[in-house]
Amino acid sequence: MGATSVLPICLLREVLTALLRPFFLFLGFVTASTCLGQARIQGRVMENGFGGLANATVVASSLQDSTSTAGTSTNRSGFFDLGLDWSGATLVRISHVGFRAFEDTVAARGRVDFGVVTLFPEVIDLEEVEVQARRERMTINGDTVEFYAGGFYVPRYTYAESLVKALPGFEVIGGVVYHLGKPVDRVLVDGRAYFGTDVMDALATMPIEIIESLQVYEQLPDDRKFSGVDNGDREQVINLVTDPEKRRTFITNVGAAGGTADRYSATAGLNFLEAPLWVRGNISSDNTAQQSSQGISRNSQGQLGFGNTWNENTRVNATFLTNDRDRRSQSDISRSYLGQEGAPSSYSETRTVSSDALTHTLTGSVRHTIRDRHQITFNPRLLVMDNAVRSSLNGLSLDPLTGTAGAVLSGSETSSQSVTGGFSADWQVNNAETLSLMGSLNLSFSDDETNGFQTDGTTPESSFLSTTDTRSRVDDLSVDASLGGMRKLGENGFLSLNVDVSESGRVEDRLAFTQSSGSVVAELDSTLSNDYDGSSSGTGVNLHYGLYKDQRGFDFNLGVRRNTRRFSQTFPVEESLVKTDYLFEAGIGASRNLEGIGNLKLDYGVTGSTPSGDELSLKVDNSNPLFLSVGNPDLAATIRHRSSVSLNIRRPESQIGGGLNLNLGWIQDVVGNEVYYAGAEDREVLGIRIPAGGQLARDINLGDEQSAVLNASMTRWTEGRSGGVTLGLNGEVRRRPVSFDGVTSSSLSRTLSAYARVIRSLSGGTMLIIDYNLRRSAVSSDLVQAASNDYISHRGGLRVFTSRQRALNLSSDLTLNVFERFGSDFDSRTLNWTAGVTYRPTRLEQLLVSVTVRDILDSGSDIERTVSNLYLESRRTSRLGRHLLFRMTWELRRFGPGR
């Protein structure tokens, strides 16, 4: 009784201390002892099949002193937190009226995570004795791994995404969820696909309270399950098993944040879910989003979505999104050409960009199944955009051949309106599980109109030279269709035939008027104007055979494609071009399931691609007068050969997973840049004037490229605990042709990188995540002008999340980036640190309060490195900078049994 009565006072004291003390120094205090005694025991009590058990009695007794006891009861979610005045061997007894009691002994020291205890209804049975035990956090049944959601600490009032991040073997990288190194293809709810293939959208929608367990396994894709024809393809899925008493969910929330440096955000939303029906809507506005190379943004958006399934045969969903975005960025770019070893900078620029974009997007999907044989899917889409961009550029170029300096001072303003849309339709029919037919149709269109104004100065003195006024209109229309069939051959084989056709057209009308310094008349600029009409068509036939038996598989495919590109222009010169390429495509592969270990695959394939009509058109891009570019009508088709060996290891029963992949590649007629440079004076190449110190680039077929890439990874998680280690190694060798002012040679690049991730769940609700990446690269070329380049980079991150009494949470995120080029002073180091504290009152769980300090060290910018065959580039982009943000969010969640 004494322990529970002082709990609110201690909580209040801890909250006030955390808010008043400079909380970004909290890491030194995480291990401080609690105010309620020498030890704490935390855990959760579950009712078998019904989730958390409220008002269960938890009593702890010291085995060294029988007079020392303490007790508490569970909250409505089944959690308990009990402070002790002693340490050492302790007997814990958990009981509830109508349930069998549970007892266990623990060594109470500091914070003890007691885990999850499941109580079963009291049953009188004179012949059997049932022993109660803690439920396993992870179980394995065949190829299905199941995680018991209550066995892992996840903050209350969160969503399935936070559960996935807490589970061993899972990673979320760039918005993609991986399990044991393999991406997750879709999320199911109680075995049904309500969210399509949008994995992150599904995980961000399902509230954590309704999830009883999470299963991960592989299954046939939808089209294969429908047709009954197995070609060996498998997709990895997450299945969220829900609590039957909570399948009707209503969530509404409202939140606001404000801080220093004029940072703010506001949001409101609602979400109703009663599978298979879901409705959600939200509105938000903020300028606190994490910045990237795109600079600092302000976003205001609204979204409304709906989805439902009727009679298990018809699935409908639709989403409307409107977004108003303002982006401001300033970047400093420094480029050092390899031929200028020791030079401080061969090219440098400062670029500022301000853009405003208003977009409206409407997407939808309708799927209907008729008599379990026909399946029809229709997906319409529409995007309307209004965009305005203002930019300025101040650059200085040093010609890598002559050392001549050139300067540019450029400013531009453009405004554009565009409408993009279309639809896709798919049809499948299955006949007695032996024959399936499939057809698809896709229509896309766009209408873009742009007006632009640009001023340029490109002399060594950066004097005013010209102004250019540009107006353009571009219309695109494309249609793709395919028809195919697949037939079973016996019990284990299949044969498929597919025919596809495509047609696309593009019409562009671009007029540019340039006025030179001292001139009073604006003249039509023939190098920038264009009257262009292009189209493309393609036809392909593909035959595919497969055989899968006794854990072994073999498949072979053969295809032929005819691609034609046409374009004609009447201005600046009258010309027309028709290019037709015949491409041969083939592939052969074999696979073997290694029982108890994983899967081994070997394959070889050859494919081809042809340049688009836009690449073939002789249009000039002058957005940066020192870096001009132009199309090339002589581009030929590119042929790619690829062979690979892959071994995927999946041994969940031993907490081990990973993979090994070796890819060998050969590209014929690889497309690369041919770059021409001007010296001390202007130079004309291909009929285009290059200003002094500038360059002109165009795509050409340089020759052949060879590459070898090796990837290896391993994940091992800790049994019975949320945590694990992931290790990876990547190696790559690539020989690629390069061109330097018309001289063609080859470059050799060698890269070796390694990474490690450690996830550890400590006692007291503390989660530790450590990331480290190492990359070593060397690039050399046979060109006289190019010197070898050898560099190394490190990237490390440390993230700590600490939950105290399940109400107060501390977090810290520290990231270090180091880049070093050997033999030069081209080095950089950036250190970013963000820390925060959140508080959710135990008796008012709907409220969440947080205080965050971003970029504590005020690093001020992001640095990106680009290493090519000819130059090394450093780009520094402005960041939000250091600021403090105070946020309050109120969220109401209501649950009930589904119908």
C-alpha cells in the first residue's frame, strides 16, 4: 500500500525534473536508481485469448525477510509496475478472481522486466494438473514465425509499425520493411489483404492495442493463388492477428507543436476500422519535417480514404490527397576533377531554390471476382499540379584542361501547370485449376504547360550577357496492353505464353526568345527552341517454362521484342528519324530448397533497352550555362547480361537468418557521358556555343562494361529477448568506359563496404540501437588527365529509448559522418544529435506531451559526397538548424467486437 500511494508523487517529481533540467544531458542519468526503493518489477498480465487483464493482484514477498511484502494491481491494459524496498530473491504471486494464480521467483535488483504472464480460468479437474508458465514471445510452426505482441515492449497509443521495429530480425530501411534481409511484400489482417501492397500504410494504420500476434511467412502471390498455377514465386507477408474483442476500432486525434526558429506543426485526423471496412481522414500543416538534399519544406495537406469488401468478392478503395508544399534550399557545391590533383576546386557554385507546389491526387481500385473463376481489377488515377520555381546560381568553373576560369551568374523563374492521369485494368480467368488466362490494359496521359524566364552571365567578369524567355507545351499519351495464358503440365510444371504491345506519343512545342546585352530586340533562339513530335511503339512475345518438384526448380524463358522510335521536328532544323531495334531476351534458372537451411538459386538472363525519343532529340538544356547538355540521335540499344548465385539462409528455430548473393554483369553498348570543354575562349561543338570555362555533355554508346558484385548478410537475434545483431558485407568491382573531351578510355572502380546493427532491449524498458557503416572505394582511369582516387567514409549512429514507469520516455539519436580522401585535405566530419522526452500520464493515456531539441550541436548542414570516374563532388545543403520543439497530442481510441 505504501508503494502505490507515493507513486503519483514520484512520477510528478520525475516529470518536473526532466522538463526543467537540460534534458539533452539525460544519458548520464538513465541508470540512476528509482525513488521508490532498491528494485522495481514491471510486466504485463494477459487473459488467455482476450488481451490484457485489468485489476489482477500482484504481490511480491522477500524470501530473505518474510515481513517484507509489496503489492499493486494491473491497469486496464494489464500492465503493472511494482516498487520494492529490498533486493534479492523475491517470490511474485499474481492472482485474479476466477483465474488460476501464478507464482515465480526472481532476483530483484534494479529494474526487472518480468515479461508477460497469462492467467487461465479456474477449472476444477481432479485427474490432471495444469502448470502455468509465461507465454513464449516467439514460436515457430513450420515456415511460420509468430511473435506474441504482448511479449515485447511497445509504447501505448502507437501502431503496428512500432511493433515491427521492436521485433528481432526486422528492419525498416528507406520505407521498406525487411525480415531476415528479404523485403516484406504485403500486410494481411487476419489472413486477408485489406491494404493492397502498401506495407508502410498498413503498419501505420493498425493500432497496437488490437494486435494479438504478428506472423511472418511466405505464400503464393495473388495471381498464382487465383490461377492455381505454381511457378515457384513467393511473396513474404506479415499477418496481423487481431483480438476478436477489438476488431471495431475508432481513433480520433488532434495535436499541435511550436518551438524556436518559427517551427510549428498542427494535425487532426480520424480512423475507423471494422475489417474489411476502413475509413480515414486527416489534415496537417508543418515545417518541422526532417530535411534532406531537398532543403527545408513547409507542407499542408489533407487526405481522405475509404475501403471495403463486399461478399468476399468485391473490394473497393479510394484515396484523395491534396498537398501544398513550399520548399527553400541553399546548397554549396564543390567539384574537383581527378585531373586537377591538388587544386582547391575545379568548380564551385552556390545555388538557392524556392519552389511552391500545389497538387491534388485521386487514386482508386476496384477488384471483383465472379464465380471464383474471373477476377477483374480497375485502377484509375489523376494528378493535377501547379508549380512555381525561383532559383539563382552563382558559380565559378576552372577548365580541367587549360585551367581557364569561367563564371556564371544565373537566375530563373518558371511556372507550370500539369494534368496527369490514366487507368489500368486487369483480367484473369481460371479454368479447373489447369489453365489461366490473363490480360491487362494501361492508359496514361499528361498535359504540361511551362513558362520560364532566365538571365545569364557567363564571362570571367560575370557581366550581364543575355535574358531568355521560354514557353513550352508538352502532351504525352501512352497505351500498353498484354494478353497471356498459363497452363499446368502435370502436377509440377507449367508453360506460359505472353504477348504485349505498347504505343506512346509525345508532342512538344518550345519557343525561346533571347535578348543579348546591348540589344533592344529579342531574337528567336534556335538552340533552345524546338518543334518536336515523337512516338514509340513496341511489340513483344515471351515464352516461359517451369518445373518444380522435390524441392527443386527449373525455369526457362525466351522472348523477342521489336521497339521503334520516331521523331520529327520542323524547328530549329527540319529532320526526322525512325529507329527500330530488335531485341532478344532470354533467361534460365535453377533453384533448390535446402531443408532446414534455406534456398539456393542460380540464373542467367539477357535483356535489352532502347533509348527514348526524348533522348534522341537534339534538344539543348541550358539550366546551367556552364554545364550544357544535348540529345543524341545516334544512340543504339543497350544489351545487358546478368548471372547470379544466391543463397538465402532462414533458420528461425536457431535465431539465424541471412543471405549470400554474387552477381556478374556485362553491358554491351553502355550509355555514358561524352564531355567537351571550352578553354580560355568560347568554343563551338556540335553547333552549340560553349562559354569559356564551360562544358557540353551528351549521352553516347561508349563500349562495354563489366561488373562483379558480392553481397553477404547475417542476422542473429537473442532468444527470448527483443534484440539481435545484423552484419553485412558488400564488395563491387566495375570496369566502365569513360570519355574526356572526345578521348575514350576506361575506368576501374573498387568498392568494399561493411555494416553492422545491434538492437538490444535492456531492463526497465530501455531500447538501444547501434548502427555502423564503413565504405572504402578506389577509382582510377587510363586517361592522361585523370588521377586515381581513393577514399573512405564512416557513418555511425546511436539511438537510445528509455521508458520509465511506462509513462516517461527518453530518447537520444546521435549520428556521425566521416569522409576522408587519401592523399588530400578533402575531408569532412559532421555530428548530429537530437534528444527528447515524452510523457504520457498513466491515468490520462490519451494525452502525450513531448519536448525535443533537434541538432543540439548545431551542425547546420548536410554533406553529400559523389565520386565519379572523372571528379569528386561535395554538396552542402542547408538544414533546419538547432531548435526546440514542444508538442501536445490528444488521441481517443475506442474498441469493440467485430460483427
